[in-house]
Amino acid sequence: MRTERRVSILEAALHVFAEEGYHSASISKLSKYAKISKGLLYNYFESKEELLKILLVPKRYFAKLKNKSGDQQLLKKRGDTEKPYE
């Protein structure tokens, strides 16, 4: 469940960033689109900047990020077939 929620938040962030732009995308907008509270969003991610970094960082750097399983699941959904932690 935690991994699925993390992926859901990342997908919501991707959508909101694409529609609103990074600077206009508030934590309130991100949490509203993800259908969670702002507090719950902060249980999964430290900041809006962390969300952006996870979405934009090349996959070879994913090994440095926390909660790797959620990030791997997102890569699979995006169609990446390479191992993201190599």
C-alpha cells in the first residue's frame, strides 16, 4: 500500500507540474490532485522539490533516493525496462 501511494503521489505531481508549472504547483494543489491531505504528502516526501527531483533525475541516480521500491514501480509504469539501480 505504501509503495502504491508513493507512486500515486508521484503521478499526481507529474500531472500538476505539467499543467501548472513547478512554481505554480503548490503542496495544496499536489495533495488535492492526489486526493490526500498535505500532512500525508509530507509523510512520503520532504518537499515539492524532492518530488521534482525524483521525477527528473536520471534513473542511474535513483539508488541514492529513499524508498526505492516505489520509484522502481513508477519506472515500470513509465515503461523503463532497464534496472533502475545500476
